[in-house]
Amino acid sequence: MKCPVCGAAELIHDTRDLPYTYKGETTTIPAVTADFCPACDESITDMAQTERVMRERQAFNKRVNAAIVDLRNRQDPAAAGPGEAAEAAGPAP
């Protein structure tokens, strides 16, 4: 089957590790089985693989976002939202 995205090449059915980048942070989603295009790097997955990849991406996004919020709270607790600032400041004396 030709790639439905670029039409330039036949898809190759394979299992590969997929790199994923979010806000400058990169991870690898291991062992994704899909049809891959050697011309444009598009991948066509079935529903089970799509759901797994999306779950792993969302979990990674949450970790990245949490690390950003934590870093901001450490740098300037006043810049955090009301609940976050209270958590960063710790318990009241």
C-alpha cells in the first residue's frame, strides 16, 4: 500500500521504537507495530497501538508539565498559582 500521506513510497510493516518530543523533552515509545513510510516517516497504527501510543504520550506530557511547574515553584513560589504557592511555601508556622 502506498503512503496515504505523501504517496511517495510503499508502507513497510514493522515494529520500531518511536521518538516523541514535547516542550523540548524527548522520550522513546518502545516497540510500536505499524506500517511505516520510508519517504516521509509517517506511521499508520491500528487502534490498539494508537491507544497505547496516546497513553504513553499523555503520561510523558504530564511528567514534563509537572517538572516545569516544580521548577517554576522552586525558582519563584510567588509565580505559582494560589494552591501551588501554598504547597511550595510549606505548612504555616
